[in-house]
Amino acid sequence: MLDHGEKILVDENTLWLLEHHECEFGYQPTTGTILTCKITPKDKSNLDKHWEDMLKYCVEVKGDFAKFVDKSKVKELTDTLDNLKLKSDSPQECSDPATNDHMPEKTPAETVQTLPSKSNED
């Protein structure tokens, strides 16, 4: 648990990274879901060492993950994905309407607004 004025559940690797930084979270207004995290090193006296330590930790995590991954399962999933791509004749439309609303045909027509004429009663 990361205690940042509120308790936030994160994995241990993310916790390690966040504990070494001042964190400024960006929330989704309607749900309170964390969307972004701006990190600033707590100790700025030697930034080169700080970022080298961060990189070293990330490389260790990547190595640990590589040992964990089942290479035959990755190959199976990759082959399945390649086969699905070959079977697809045309690109599929995204079912998310928010993604499709940027298409030219979805652009609303421009309207011209005019100010009301001034009457003698004004």
C-alpha cells in the first residue's frame, strides 16, 4: 500500500519506484481513477546517480520477468495473433464510439450565429 494521503494499492515494483519520488497524481474527475502520475526525485543532489539507480532496478525487474515468462506460451499466443491478422480481410472498426467520433463524417456542420438586433426597449 502506498500511503499518499490516501491508501493506493500498487505492485511492489511500482511501490519501490514511487517511494523514491514525490508523486503528483492526476485523477479522472467522475470516478477518481488515477490516470497519471508525475514523479520528481526526492533527492536532487545527484540526479545522474538517481536515474542510474532507477534504470538498474528496471533492468533487474525486466530480467526477473524474462525468467518468469513461459516462452512456449508466448510463441503460442504470437502464432495465434499472427493467424488472426492473416484471416482479417479488412481493418475492424473500433467499437468505442469515443474513438470513432473523430472521423470526418462525424464532424458537425458549421453554423453561423448572429446577434439579436437591438430594439428600442433596450
